[in-house]
Amino acid sequence: MARTLITGGAGFVGSHLIEYLLEKGHEVIAMDNLLTGDVENFAHIDSEKFRFVKHDVTNYIHIDGEIDYILHFASPASPIDYLEHPIQTLKVGSLGTHKALGLAKAKGAVILLASTSEVYGDPLVHPQREDYWGNVNPIGPRGVYDEAKRFAEAMTMAYQRFHNVETRIVRIFNTYGPRMRIFDGRVVPNFLKQALQGEDLTVYGDGSQTRSFCYVSDLVEGLFRLLTSEEKEPVNLGNPSEMTVLEMAEKIIEMTGSKSKIVLKPLPSDDPKVRQPDIRKAREKLGWEPTTSLEEGLGKTISYFKSKLKVE
Ligand code: NAD
Ligand code: UDP
């Protein structure tokens, strides 16, 4: 039986990974300092094969016994969160990744780093392929996240090349679903909260910027395939169906049946104008592509938000 550590396990993606890996028969240890995560996200899990350790992974990580896999997901992920915690974001991407890699080396474990489409910055190549190096402003407000993840990728490749650690790198594109924090500020939870509470939907800029939204269960399937593959170079995982932020606001109003209006607000600095994953590599190497439609994924997410917000 595989024994697996998930850093950031109390977060949105981490909590879905716990469930998926328990289903696959893994013993799972979730580690998290609860900066943006919540133990509520796994409170429903009742398994002897699961355990939670509260720990800040920027400090030395000690785990008794063997570890086969490490999924390093600890990091603030929403622009609001990393603007609120800029130093923690830099530290978890750099020091936290160093500690996770050190543990992988000591245990002989395979480690998968959760990187991000933000390594491409405000991209000048569209859609984004893994061989594009990006267009990142290191000193802008988003730089704390983008550069931390770029450093994390560099450190991961160095551990692979210098210490022969089995490493995997995923570049995750915008993913949504149940257990996103209602107030985390990312576009889907923000619009859902606003639509369900009858508030105006705040579209930043003119809403013509694009994103490509992947439902969380599709992502998790791709993560597992990457973890258990031989692919040592970064792989994009995301849903290539691209839409404008304005279209997302309209879709959420339609699907919630909300009477909310759309209002325009200033565009945050360095907000990428376009974003769409080129997933040819994931298709070829992992046999993976998303299968959940926007309607189906948003439907499940709306149900979750309704129960959290206690609205019908
Ligand atoms: P999240 O905020 O829900 O989860 C992140 C978790 O990391 C939280 O539980 C937080 O408490 C924990 N954490 C932060 N700093 C820590 C530290 N020093 N020690 C221990 N735990 C710490 O966000 P998420 O959406 O689940 O993102 C998870 C990972 O996936 C992140 O690394 C993020 O960069 C990456 N990612 C997510 C998306 C997405 O669309 N959801 C896109 C790109 C990349
Ligand atoms: N956005 C928006 N209104 C909101 C929240 C976000 O228009 O209430 C926009 C944001 O400016 C960006 C896109 O939605 O263009 C996606 O934002 P998110 O914070 O989800 O993550 P990003 O993809 O920028 O990392």
C-alpha cells in the first residue's frame, strides 16, 4: 500500500486529492498550517488510513516511516490571498518546496510540485505550451506568487538533476469546484457568492480578459496520472475551453437564476489578458483530457455554495 503526504491538504484541491487517493487505497497524511485551508474540508472523512498534521512546511518536515509519494500543494493560491500573505507565499514556494524536496530525497519518494499557469505571467504566446518561458513582472504585486512558483520549479528540476529525485511538475490552470473558500476572492466563488446573495457581480476591467476553467475532479484525475507517469518535465493540466470573464458572469447569473446586475471595477495590475492551456502533452503522455462540462461543474459548485450560504 502506498503511503502519501499531501502538503496543503486542508485546501481546496488538497482535500479532493485526499479523497481520491484514499479511494485508490493509499494511506494519506495531510499537512497544513491552515493559513487559507480549513479542517472542515476533510471533516467528513472517516478512515483509519487518513491523518492530519498541523505544520508549516517552511520549517523542517519530519514524518516517521516510509513515504512513497509527496504532493506539494501548500501555497496561497488566490490573488487576494497572496496579496494578503506576500511573504508567506514567497516562503512556502521557496523554503517550503526545499523542505518537501529534502523529504522526498530522504525517503526516496516521488514528489509532484503544484505549479501554476501564472509561471507564464501575462502571456505573449497563446494558448500556452509548456515550452513557453513566460512574461512575468517580478516586482509587481503578483510577482510574489509567480516568482515563488518559478523558483519552486527551478529547485525541483535541480533536485531531479543533481540528487536524482523522482520529480513531477504540474502547471495547473484555473480550477474550480466545491470547497473553494466562499471569500477567497477568485472569480468563480466571488461571482457565485454575489449571484446567490443578490449582490452586483464585480467584473474587473471590461471583462474581456479570458480564462479557461477546469472542474476539480478532472484536475485530480490528471494529477494522479502525472504522479504515476514517468514524465519529468512540466505538464499543463486545465480545460482548454476558453471564455471571457464577462461571459462567466453572465453564465453564473443565468445558472443561478439571479437578479443581480454586472458592475465594472478596476482591473488589478498585471492581470493576464488571456489564458488557455495547450494540453497536447497531457493528452499524449497521460491520455488525459477534461470531461466535465461547464454546466455540470458549475451545477455541482452552485449546490455547494447554496448549502454553505444557506440559500435555496
Ligand atoms: P488553497 O488555498 O485552498 O490551498 C492551499 C493550502 O496550502 C491551504 O490549505 C493553506 O492553508 C496551505 N498552506 C499555505 N501555506 C502553507 C505552509 N507554509 N505550510 C503548510 N500549509 C500551507 O488553494 P488551492 O486552490 O487548493 O491550491 C492548491 C495548490 O494548487 C497551490 O499550490 C496552488 O498554487 C496550486 N494551484 C491551484 C490552482 C487553482 O485554480 N485552484 C491553479 C494553479 C495552481
Ligand atoms: N475577476 C473579476 N471579478 C472578481 C474576481 C476576479 O472580474 O470578482 C477577474 C480577475 O481580474 C481575472 C479573472 O477574473 O481577470 C480570474 O481571476 P482569479 O482571481 O480567479 O484568478 P487569476 O486567473 O487571475 O489568477
